[in-house]
Amino acid sequence: MTMRNILVLALILAVAVTAGCVSGRKYEEEVARRKAAEAELATAKTNNQNYETQVTELNRQLTENNKQLDGLRRDTSICGTSFRRITAQYDQLLANYELLLKQNRELMQRTTNENTQLVGKLNMTQEQLIRKEDSLRRVDISMRAQKRSLDSLTSELGKREARVKELEAALAAKDQALNDIRLKVKQALVGFEGNGLTIEQKNGKIYVSMEDKLLFATGSTKVQPKGEEALKTLSNVLAANTDINVMVEGHTDDVPMKGAGEIKDNWDLSVMRATSVTKILLQNKGIDPKRITAAGHGEFLPVDAAKTPEARAKNRRTDIVLTPKLDELFKVLGN
């Protein structure tokens, strides 16, 4: 029942009560009904207000719901578009995934085959590596032995280098001594050099060569005065230089001896002349006889092999060979 119907009913009742003559009981009943109607009317008003409030709220909610519905429709449209796009992307991804899966299976198969080959090669390589390691160990052992040998050789080389330096020093000292004695001999025999006497340095020795015209008459073993003077002058140099060894060598030409007596041939003549020269040198008491050696070579060591008188004159000579003592050198060599 609406609010309007209730009001109309109440009005009709009021008119009926006023216009008719009713009894008191009916009046009371009517009053009671009126009160009940008024109470019902008040309740209806209250309910109507509540309903109106609810309707307003429902209208508000309806409006809000419509707004949300419109938003949802828009969102649904957007989501639909996105869904279709995502679905297309998903389909593409799925296709790509299937392709990748296929490629992965193929790759796995190739990898498996390659791994099998690599394992085979690895096994072969390991065997080769083991052989190489064995070879390297043998080489290392050999190299260690060679290093020990090299160290030993290096040490020995160092010692030899030291000996070489000592030897070089000894040789230098010998050469210096040889030069010194050569100068002393030249200075002492300056008046004789070029007059049947020559001084020459060769092969680490000094050769004082005296021709027969200075020392001996033909076929004689007796030293002539001029030659004796030269020998005594030389002996003074030898006495002052005790580190010089002396070799006196007699030489003849190739003309055979025809004499009789104690000189039978050129051997005898060369030896006796060397001895005569040696004895004159030893007249100087400053010379130790142990330093001098006398020898004869006959005609067998000529300085000129020609058969001319000039060549034969050169070959008839006595060589006094001076050699520095090599004690220090031999000492180095002996170490």
C-alpha cells in the first residue's frame, strides 16, 4: 500500500465518523481504528522514508555500478585486444619454442656425437700425453745429467781459462824476456853485427849466427881472435842473464872433408867447432855449464840449398841459439 492510499483511507474514515450518527461503541471503535491507522500511517511514513533512502542509495549504487560496468566494458575491450595480442604472441612463442625444441634436439644429437668423438680423441690424447710425459721425464733426467756435466765442464773451463791466462802471462813474460835479451845482445855485439855476425829472432828464439870467416879458418876448429872477442862479449851478456838457455850448433857446407886425422867428415867438423865455441863461452865463470848444449849438424841444415860459393859460405856457420827458460811456462802446463 502506498502513502497516498493510506491518506485517502484515513480521510474517508474521518468524514464517515463526522457525518454519521454512530453509537458510542462504534465511535470508540472508530477512534481506535483511527489511532491504529495513524500509527500505521506513521509507520508507513517511516518505512517510506527508509525506502526512499534505500532507493536513493540503490540509485547511487546503480549509477556507480553503471560507471563500473562501463569501465569493465572498456577494460574488457582492452583486455580482449590484449588477450588476442597476447594469444598471437603466445602462438608465435609456442611456434618458436617448438622450433627451438627441434633445434635443441638436433643440437643435442650433434653434441652427443661430437662428445663421443671427443671422448675417443680424449682417450687417444691421454695416451699420447702419458707417452709424452714419459718422454719428458726421460728428457728431464737426461737434461739434469747434461746440466751436471755442463756444470762440471763449466768449472773445468773456468780452471782452464785461468790456466790459459797464466799461460798467456807466462808467454808474454817469455816474449818480453826474449825481446830484452835480443836488445842486450844487439847492443853488446853492435861492433860485430854485419861483419860475419847476424842476430835474428824467430820461432820464439834468438839466433846469433857467426860465419866461418869470423870464427874459423878453412878446415880448422880453433876460433880466431876476432871471433873469440865476439864470443867473450856475448858471454858477458849470458852471464848477466841467467834465465837464458844456450844451444851452440855447428854447421858446414856440403863439400866433403878430405883431411886425415881426428876430423873424418863434416859431422866431426861441425861438432868440434860447436865444442870450441862452447868452451870459450864457458871461460866466463858466470855461466853455468848446465845452461849450454853443443851440437853439430854437418851439412844437413843449410840456410841456402844452392850449390854456389855464396850459398856454401852462408851454410858454413855457427848458430848460438838463445832461449828463455820456460820453467814458469812448464809449471803452468803441468798444473
